[in-house]
Amino acid sequence: MNKLLPRIVVGVCLAVLAVGGTVAWLLRDRLSASSKSVPDRADYDALVARLGAEEPAVRDELNALICTAGGLDETDQARRGTLTRDCPDPIVLLEIDHVRSYLRKAARGEADPFHFVAPDQRGHLKQLFGENPSAEEVLAVRRALARLGAEFEIIRQPPDWKVKIEGEPVAMPFLDLLREGYEFMPATKHPPLRAEPIIPAFAGTDAELLAHIDQYFNGARARAAFPPEKFPKLYEGGRIPPIPTALADYRQSIQAGIAAEKRILLPSANPGPDAIEAVNDVYDKLERFFAAVEQFGD
């Protein structure tokens, strides 16, 4: 019995050491977890207060801005990849350096309105709206772009109409331009824009919309509808800009061209009301888009 006692004592001591070691590791892990720095949200809270908006609305828009932002480094891209559409906690946004840097500058009144747009995609925005637009100007432009984008999206949808002309082919450049809306690029690539933004910073989708419209207005069909010799004010450096507000100067000429095409589609002296309505519906989509371009920023 006496010989077993030392062995028992040694066994108990080893067990105590083992348990103590486990406790130590658990405490160390817990302390390590608690010592991880939580991003400071002071700049974020200051932005919410400055905008005078509800915090969830600011969080939702900031989430959308970073999700469509360009020019992120690999670390920020990886962190963005973990975001959800709803983003229930602003802390996950504050873990992204690109977001924190915007908030820091915003707190000093030095926020870059192009912060969330990749440097190589800022050209159209700066050309149209200047290098340093005010917060009020940025919000007004974003709202106007959303309205323009909504009309552009309509002509990008697959058509619910079909035109068949018997006899010799007849030039109908405006009908061809309408076709171009859904043929130049898949409608699924149309960028979604926020109708009522509250953060004075351009989104990547704002720049994307302008790039799409620029491509649309500078294809062969647009050049056929707007030949430079007949519409010289539309062109700048040999190209039509993404928002050619000079369309307003040619409104009568455009309307006359569209009316001539309608007469081709309605050759009868007394076309029925259904036929007239069907043809008008086709061209109304294009005319509404032209009107949105003319009225941009009004």
C-alpha cells in the first residue's frame, strides 16, 4: 500500500498539470479573441448624423457602394466577398479598408465623390460633371442617372413587336436604333441604380451606365440615325457623348424622321386604331429615352 502512494500522488499531480494546462489554453484563447480590435465606428456614426438619415438606410447604401466599387486590393476584395445583400451589421463594412478610408475623409469634409469608382472608369463622370462636384450636385446627378437608366433599360428589353415590310428594303434608322437597344449588349448586364441616393458618392454602376450608353450612341446604327453632317452638335471629337443633351436642338428633325418611318409601317390611307396604337407604342420607348436624355439634370 505504501509503495502505491507515491504513484498515486504523481498521477494526481500530472492530472492537475494537464487540467491546468487546458484551462490556461482556454483562457489564452478567450483573451486573444477578446483582444481582437473592433473597428472604430465613430466616423461611420458621424456620417449617419451628418446625412440625417436612418442608420439602416446609410448602411444599406454603403453596402451597395462597396459591392459595386472598383479598384479594390485583394484583401478588400476578399472581405467584400463575405458581404450579404442585407448587411445586418455595419462592423463588417468597417473591416474593409476602402470603406474606412472613405469615412475618414468624409469626417474631415474631404470625401472624394469618385471614391467607389475605379480610376479607369471615372472619365465620363468627370467629363460630364467636373472634377470636384459638391455633395448636392453628386446626389442630383445620381438621381438623374437613375431616371435615365430606367428609360434606357426599357429599350434594352427583348421586343414584344415584329416588323415585316414587303417589297424593297426601306431605310428606317430610328427603328434600327431601337433594335440596337436590345442587341448591342444583353439586357441582363444593365446596371441597377439607386433612385433616391443619400450618400454623396458615385457608384460603380453610375459609371457603368454611362459606358453602356456611350457604346449605344456610337455604334453603326446610331451613326446612321444621327449622321454627323446632319446632326453636328451631337458630336464631340467625332463621338456622341453618353448624355447628348444637344438632342433637344434636333427635336423637330428627329420627330419628322420618326413620323416618316411610321408612315412606312402604316401605308394604308386609313389605318385602324389598333395598328396606329401598336406602331406608336414601338416608337414611344425610343422617344421617352430621347426625352430623358434631353431633360437630364433639369
